[in-house]
Amino acid sequence: MLQFPPDSQDLRSFVDFRHRDTGDAEFQKTSRFSIRFSESSVTLWYFVGRRSVHELPVTQSLLEIALRHAEAAGAKRIVQLNLVIGQFSSIVDDSVQFYWDIISRGTIAEGARLHFERTPGQLRCVACGEVFSIDGKDYVCPMCESTQVVVVSGDDFRLESIEVE
């Protein structure tokens, strides 16, 4: 099992995807990405016009990282990727799985299981400093009833480990 968070080369590969190779000048002008790094996660947003389509480049990066680390470990096959997704992350499990099934064909990662672990999120009230978890969709501070809150945790998406043979 290979552990993460990824090294700086892996973080760069999250950003270095192939939208520049499309040959479509209009697409290149209207597409952009935004990335946020924290100590333990990377959040990547990819936009075409105003619409976010970030699961494909994220899935491409997951495949590249998994293949690179599996090769370095001398693996013959990637069996499973263990992914951690925070409650406030915009990553959709089914979309990642859909893209994975397509782009992993013909590689040692073909057929690998993607295990998604959802983690709860926490918010901090800007007014009083209370840190709390939400029930349902209520983002109101339970102490002072303010709606001015910031995300403390739960917006992460990370590759925690890779199981190989």
C-alpha cells in the first residue's frame, strides 16, 4: 500500500492536464482552472465557460499518480485506490468512477476498484468563533444563529492510498 499526501511532483500533475492540447483556440480561451492546496489535500476546479467540469482532469491526474507510484513500486496491477472526499467537496463519486472506467482501459489500473470514503465537514462561525457540524443543509451557527460561516474541514479530496499486486 502506498501512502499519501502526494509529493510536489504529484501536486503539479494535478494542474498539468491536457486541455492545452485540444487544438481548439476558443476552448482554450474559455477554459481555465483554479486550484487550492492545503497541507493534506488539493481542490481543483476546471471551468469551460461558467460550467465546472473538474472530475475528468482530476480523474486523469489520479490515474497518472497511481500509474507512476505503481511503476516505482514494481507493481503488475493496481487493485484499489482509496479516496477521501469531504462533505463539502464538489467531487461526485459517480463521475469520477465513470471517467476512471474509460481512461484506465489498457493500463495496469484497468478494473481497479475506487473506494470512496466520505468525511464530515465542520464550519466556524465568523461572528462568535463556534466550530460546528451541520445537520442536513442548515448552515446557521447553533450558538448565535449567524449565517456568516467559513469551512474549517470537509472540503478536501485526496488519494489516501493505492493497493497494488
